[in-house]
Amino acid sequence: MDLSNTAFTIGGHNGESFEYAEEVLEISKKKNYYKAEAFAYINEGKCYELLGNNQKALDCFLQTVDICEKQNIKSMEAKAYHNLSSFYSDVMRNNKKALEYSLKELEISKQNGFKKDEANALSGIGLIYYNMGQYRQSLTYFIPALRLMDSLKDYDNTATIANNVGSVYTELKIYDTAVVYYQKSLPIYRSLSDKDGEAITLANIGNILNTKGDAEQGVTYLQQALALARQVNDKDLVSGIYGFLAEGYSKQGDYEKAFEYQSDLSNLKDTLFNEASSKQVNDMQVKYDTEKKEKENKILELSVNRQKIITYSISIGLLLVIVLVFFVYRSYVNKKKAHEELEEKNKIIEEKNKDILDSINYAKTIQNAILTPDEYLKEELGQYFIVYKPRDVVSGDFYWCAANGNKVIFTVADCTGHGVPGAFMSMIGNSILNEVVIENKITDAAQILNTLRANLLKTLQQKGQNTIKRDGMDIALCVWDKTKNIIQFAGANNPLYLLRNNLNGSINPSEQIKIHEGDLVEFLPDKQPIGYFEGKTDNPFTSKTIQLQKGDVVYISTDGFADQFGGEKGKKYTKKKFRETLVSLANIELGEQQNKLDTIFENWKGSLDQTDDICLMGVKIS
């Protein structure tokens, strides 16, 4: 057991760790040292996990469980299940599997009196429920874990779990109780000289005080946290504290200080991005060197994958800078309205923000450049129109079209958010669609959405945790086979509408097909997004095939039109009214339909703000 632990410690996370782990494994098997053999498999699994080879990592962890069960090594079996739970939670993003293994760890620990393992299992289960957003359920495990760790005098873990409980109460907006638990961990971190933990706790308390309206006291805590974070050189923590301080000073009315910390945050994010990119390149080099020994014939493939990851990382980093700049500008505009007495200072800030406006307008130019050109759409679709109305300067909605042989793939998509955050997602979605359809030549509608979701999750590394936004998109996608004159439709929350002069029984209603008044047919989408969706990430998308007739008009749209508030009573336009509008325009040419829809929308909106981005496409089958 000692030799196995030493192997991983000496090897670290580079290629040498495999040699040590394999040497320990060979010795353990010869000598029948089952416990050491189990440890060796765990360490080898951790090596594979660090290098991104998840299948081999999982094989090693399962081999550990198999040895422990056959040899009845209960203490190691509990630890093996703990490793499996962490692997499924942190790497595979499968909370259901992670929970299953944590419950097995808890059962074995209780049966055998392994108090420390029992406390770890309770804490692990609490964290899984926390990541799933089931906060009150997480407390039923965090609280007994905290008591048990406290009784074992394991102060380090006691402080960590107390902080977790504080985070739960923060999510539940029970701020006073959250502070009680943060205060419980604070003296422990100080006694252990854990400056990183102390800084995190002080920052959490400061953030809560800001939220409760005591920004002056909150800033005091945050300044203490910042000093400690700088001492330990935790740049990620320093970045988060800069954000909290900017908010705190803004609430106090000290906009000069707020702008100063917002600028520090922007500069530090640039530094962190550069460091992360460098580390990513180094990690990929380590992975390449290790796997080169096993798979010489895949060197080119690995190189291509590395280049794609680097490209995505750089693109995402640049867009994140635009997002940050955008929020600084909007914050400035809002504060100017509320505090006219700071007019002279605001003039100075306004001059500084001219560059910010230029950046946002340039972002609009970039986004417009990636949208499919009108000439290409006319060539491939024939008679068509698009109503495209961003809510802000840039949009989270986008349209896209590409031809592959006799098939034309066209789509409209609604990304998470609007403005710069939505535009950021739309550029990623556009890029992945190009890769899936143009590079990989996938032309099955459902398969396109399945691959789009898988690549988006991989790009964003979504885990379903509260620390990671639920980024993604709703989409309606059509594959038009011009030779057979059929459309294959697949949708993620967004439907397809078909308007036919006379249905006359040509399409029958079903659970997935609704017939509305005026011969308008609605083909329903799958009720799941392109992105993270708790419990349904692996559910495949489905396709509907539509035999077209001459004169049919196909409409696909995001939800912005139907969700717009307006009219005499300021209510939503609604999907029902949207469908009735399409039917009312049935006998009008497509170009005139576009003008009519634009006029109808503007009249309905009136003096109210636009609620969301709008993207609506109509295609007539000739």
C-alpha cells in the first residue's frame, strides 16, 4: 500500500507515473498483495484521468472494486466507490451514477464502522445534490457529515463542509444562517494557516453583506480576502473578489473605485486566459507524449484535435472579453441615470467607454459576417424571407444554411441569453454546425442535432453545476431533399409550421403533429434543448419526414415574436396569435409577408422595449 501511494506521488501526473504504477502492479500481483494491487489500479486510473483517457481510467477504477469485492477488503472497497463517484461527478458529469456509488460507499462505511469514510460519503452525496440544484436535500447529508467530521476532529474537512453548508443557505437566500456557517469555518482556516480557505470564506461573507445592502461592511471583508488571495497568488480567487468589490463600491456610490476594480478584473481575466491556454498546450503535449507510445498511428489525429481545442479556447476567450466590456458599459449607463450629480465624472467615463461601444459595434460586424449571405440563401432556397431583429446591438438568435449535394440544410436557433452573451453562443453554434454538416457531411436532421449537442457540451465543458451556466440553444432544423421533394425536420423546443392551400387529408394529426385552423400544420419538436438538461442529456433527438407539395410554405422561428409584450393591455403576443397571423398572410407573396410581419410586430410592441431577439424564416416550395 505504501509503495503504491509513493508511486503516484513520485510520478505526479506525467508519463513516469505509469511506469511506477505498473511496477507496483507487477510486484503486487506476484506477491498477492491485493491491497497494494488495488491501490496501484486507483493510481493508474488517476493518471489516465489526468491525461483525459476516461475509458481507461474507468476500467482501472472498476478493477479496484472487483479486487476489493473478491478479497473482502472493505476499507479499500469504500475508497474505491468514492473514486468512482468522484469520476462520474467531475469527469463524466453523470450525477445519477455518482450518487449510486456514493450511496454504496455510505452503506459499507456504516456497516463496518468506518467513520471517516462515512463522513466523506455523506459530504459527497450532499455535494451531488447541491450540483443538481436540490439544495434542501443536500442539507440532509451535509449537516450529519459536518457533525461527524467535527467529532473526528478533522478540522480541515470540517471547515470545507461548513463552507458548503454556507453555500447551500446562500442559494436558498437564507443569508444570516449562511454567515453563521461561514463564520464557523473561519477560525479553523486561521488555526490551520490555510490562507486560501480563509480568503474564500471572507469573500463569501463579503458577497452576502453586499447582497443584504451592507456594502460598507461587505467591502471590508472583501479587502481582507483580497490581501490573503494575493499572498497565496490564487489568481482565480483574486478575479472573483475583484468582481465582488466592483459591485460593493458601486452600491456605495463610489463609481470611480467600482470602475477601477472592474478594469482590474478585465486585465486579470486576460492574464488568466493566457496562462490557461499555455497550460492547456503543455497538458496536451504530456498527453501526446504518453499516448504516442501506445498509438503511433494516431499522431496526426491527436494533433488536429489539439489545434481545434486551442482555436475554440482562443475564440471563447476573446468573446468573454467583449462580454465583460459590454457589462461595464451598461452598468455605467444605468448609474448615470440614477446619479445626475456625478455628471462631470460620468463625462470622463463616457469618453473612456467610446472604445467599448466601438468594440460592441465591431462584434456586430463579426456576427453579421458569419450569417449565411442572402445571395446563397436565394440560390439554395429559391423563394424565402427572413425577419431578423436583434434585441440589442448583437443577437443570440441566428439563421444558417448549407447545401450538400441535392440536400439543403437550413435552420434558425435561439441561444441562451441575448446581446453579447447570446452572440457569443451563436458564434459557437454556427461554428459547430459548419463542422457537423460541411466538414463531417452529416445530413440526417436528428443526427445533426445529436452531434451538435455533444460537441457543444464538450466545448463548454458543462457539468450541471451551479457554478456553470446552463448554456445552449433551442433550434428548428430542416433537411430539404430537392430530388424527392421531402423535408426531414428535427427540433429542440422549437416547432415547424407548414401552410398548405388545401390539406384535404394529406397529413394526419398525431401526438407529434397538430392541425390548426386555416390548414396550418404544426410539427412538434423534442422537449429538450441543445445543451445541458438534467437527466436527459443522452436522450436522442427524433426526426419527422414531410412529403412536400408545390405551393407549400414552411416556417421556422424562435420564440421572440410570440413572447413580445404589447398591445393595449401590455400582454404577450402568444403562440396562438402568431399561428393565426401566419394563416392570415397565406395568400400574400413571401416578400410582402416579411414586410407585413415586421409591421405587425412593431405595432404590437408600440413604445415597449423589445423582449427578446427575433428570427423567423419562411420558405415556399416551388
